[in-house]
Amino acid sequence: MIATSRRLFLYWLLLLVAALGVGAGAWLLLRREEARLATRASMAEEARRAALESRARLVAENVELLVGDVEAGLLDTLAEAPAASLDAFLEEWERGNPLVRTTYRCTRDGRLLRPVSSATSDDARGFRRRFSAKLLENPPWLVRSLPIVDALIPAQALRQDFAGEQNAPVDENRQQINANVNRVLSARKETQSLARVKSSSYASNSLSKDSALREGESDKKATGVAAAAPAPVLAQAEPERRGWTPMMAEGRLHYLGWVQSGSASEVRGVEVEMTALVSRLGGAMPSELSMDEGYVLRDEKGRVVHQAGKVPEAGTAPVARIPLVSSLLSGWEVVAYLAYVPPESGGGFIFIGLMLAAILVTAIMAGGSLLLWQARSSAADAAQKTSFVANVSHEFKTPLTTIRLYSELLEQGRVADDGKRGEYLRTIGRETQRLARLVNNVLDFSRLEQGRKKYQQESLDLTVTLAQLLDAHGPRITESGLELKRSLPVEAISVMTDRDAVEQIVLNLLDNACKYAAAGGEAVVALRARPEGGAEVRVSDRGPGVPLAHRERIFEKFHRVDDTLTAEKGGAGLGLSIARQLSRGVGGELRYEPRAGGGAEFVFELP
């Protein structure tokens, strides 16, 4: 048994090492996978933020392109205005173009010529009030000239720049890019046409004047009048200068554009209508967006002018802030937001993975422990069965030896005394009954183990049944050295149970007393009715009792307090086990109680 236990321990140790190895390998793999996912998530997050920043920069460039179109278009229109009827052209342009708030003319030293002081419109009077002194004090064309966008970026180049900066290989992103590019190009085309629009009447007048001039020259040639010789060039013509100047007046920022044509003594100018300009900047905002991105165009005071996509609540840190460099939108910026920021750590993944690995290791350990327990139990059962076979063989051998010895003596006529012959015959009878009980116990044990034991329920008077049983086996119990005492009620106690099972249980308890409690001198069988119904049979003795550690184990099969073959009292360890199984088979219970004053007491309860 010691070798078997050591072998099972080694098996369990190997299983433990294997389970720990599996757990450690799973943990290492989980850590590697967590690191890989974290790196991948970090790279994806960086790429996502870079894409948002790139798109925000593109939105800023689109806004600047639109503003540049307005700047260039308005100044080109000013430069191309006819000098002969300039005031009339400017007045009609002012009325017909929503991007123009007020037009003006100045001398080179900043003296305001238009609007005149006698102007009646609110815009004209307001312009003189705000800017006449500022222009005279500090003419912007004499101080500095702010750069403007002179050349417009072709549509194909804009598409390439847009697609290149996005760097999105996914078809859905390319669809978004194309939609946004088309929107920006449409807004630019509309803005350019609006900024460069001219009065149709003045265009036709210019054409008629050019035609008249050409006809006059033809008439002069036809009449022989020689054309005047061209005047000699005295000096190189001064180049055209133009620009935009921001001016603060009455708590608001105004933007004035101006054009100085060559050596002209006057400067033409225009004040842009910021409300109309800002309303058209929405065309630069992207129209096709993901669910978690948003863009905001803010003015110099931080107010939201245009918004596209999902913008989180105030206080959320933006992904990118791109300031605008246009002179008309000084202090403005494009802000990009990411509504959802993925978690930085994969703690949930590693926790779930570790839980699964722990469950796997636990399952391996539990399954292996169960198998080892089953193997240990099977080994213990095999050892008990081996002991059982040895004990049963020893139990069978003793009565058979006695029967054979006494029968040979009687057969050979070697016993002359009639008293001895009678005693030998009685001994043979007792040993035969003992063999029969051993055989019945083995057969009952086999039926109970296989579940083939059948019970015949019948109405049984326990008082009469126990009396008959004790009368039949009283002499045998007396011969074993015990005084049989009975405590049976006078009235009948009837129960529905199996007669053979009840008799077998009581006989096994009495045999147990005869084996182990003969030195006590008495065996008591008591019967009483239970208050809740049914009956209770108590078999007690004055023997050594049962040690505390064995009081439940004595009902296990093959268990004996002293299980050696050289024990003083033999037995297979089946009597009490069979008695408990039979008692439970008929719906009752069998338990052990220490007897007051010393000894053992077995209580058999019947429903």
C-alpha cells in the first residue's frame, strides 16, 4: 500500500508540473499577445490622429484658398474697373456683390475721395466715420503691403494634394475624399465667380467705347489725317501695387483691400463684407466623415463659426489645432476632435485570458486529481477485497475444520461417551449455522452491490417477530458467554417492512455483540414505538465500545478496527455494512451511539 501511495503521489506531481507548465505557457502567450495588441492599438491610434491632423490641415488650406479667391477676385475687379466711370462702377458693384460692403477712393497721401462727405447711405457715412482719419494718418499702401494669393491652385492639383495627405487606402475613405474635394471645388468656383463678377451694363459700355475708338481711328485714316505720333517714353512705368489691411474700428475688425495702379494719383479700395465671406467658408468643411471625428472653424475670439461631424463637450482636448495664415482671418483656427479615444491598456483582455488559463489549469488539476482519487479508491477497494477474500477464507476455514474434525471422530466411533457425542453434534450444528450466516452475508453483499436486492413489504408485528427471533437464537447467544436480555412492549407494534431484512439486521447486530462484547456479559434487545410514528430497535452491550475515529467507518464495507488475520476475533467486515444498507433499503436508518455506563448501542429505526 505504501508503494501504491508513493506511485500515485508521483503521478499527481507529474500532473501538477504539466498543469503549471501549461498555465505558464498560456500566461506568456497572453502577455505577448497583449503587448502585440497594445502596439497595434497604439500605432492605429497614432495613424488615426495623424489622419485627423492631416484632414484638419487640409480644411485650413481649403479655407485659405477660398479666402485667397475672394482677395484676388475683389482686387482684380478693382484693378480692371474702367477709370472713366469709376464711381458709377463702384456704386453698382457695391450694390450687386454681396461680398462688397463699401468701396472707396483715396489720394496717395490717404485723403478720402469716396464716399464723399455728403453721402446719405449709412454704410458710406459709417465708412467715413471709421476710416477717414485712420487712412489719412497711416495710409497702408505707403507703410506695408500684405501678400495675397495671386495664383489659384488647379483642381487636379487640389485633388492630388487632398488624396495624398489623407493616405487612406480604404475605398470608403477615398469616397469621402472625392466628396470633400468636389464640395471644396464647387465652393471655390462659386466664390471666384462672385468675387470677379462685373456690371453687365459697364461691360457693354466698355465694348461700345472701344468700338467707337476703333471707328474714329479708321475715319482719320480714310480722310488722310495722320495719327499723332506716340509720345516718347520718359521713364519706366511704376508697377501696380495691391494688398489687404486689417483695421480695428468701433470694437470690430474690418478688412480693407486697395489697388494702386502704376503712376495713378488715386488708390482704389474695397471693404469686404465679412458676414457674406464667413457664410461661404462652410464649403471648405468636409461633408463625408466618420462617426467619431469632428471639425470646428473658430474665429479669433474662440467662437464656433462652422462645424462638421461630432464635436464633444467643452473641455475635451482636441487632436489638432491648425491656425489660419490668411490676412483676412487673422487669429482663426481649424480644430479637429476625436469623439472616442480607445483605452490605452488591455487590462480587460489579459484579465479574461488569465481567467481562462486559470480555468484550464484548474480543470486539468481537478480532472487529474479525480482520476488519481479514483485510482487510489480502486487500489483501496482492491486491497479491501483481497483482505475480504483472505478473511472470508479464514472464516470459512475455522468452522469447516471443526465440522470435519468432529464428524471424523464420530464416524470412526472414537467417542464412546454419549454426552460428548451430543456435544460434538451440537458443535457441528452451530458451526453449520455460522457457515450459513457467512454465506448469506456474502450473498446479501453481492445483491446489494449490484442493486438486485428486492424487498417484500408486508404488515409486520415487531413485538412477535423479535420474540420469535430471540427464542430461536437465544441458546447460541448464551453459549457465546452473553446473557440475552429483552425489553419488548406488551402491546403490538406494527410496521410495513420486509421481514427477512429486519431479521437479518438484528442477527448481524447480535453476532457483532457476540464477537466483540462477550466479555461484557450481556446483550440487550429493546423495542419501543417512536412518537412521530414507526418503531425503534436498540441492540446494546457492555463491551469495549467503538473508538471515536471508527464510529462512522464501522459501517463501511470491509472495514474492521483490527483487520489483521491474527486478530483475536475474525470477520470480513461486512456485517454492519450490510445491516445499514438493509435498514436504508426498507426506508429506515442504523446508527451507533455510545452506551451510558460503557459499551456500544446500535439504534435501528423503522418508518
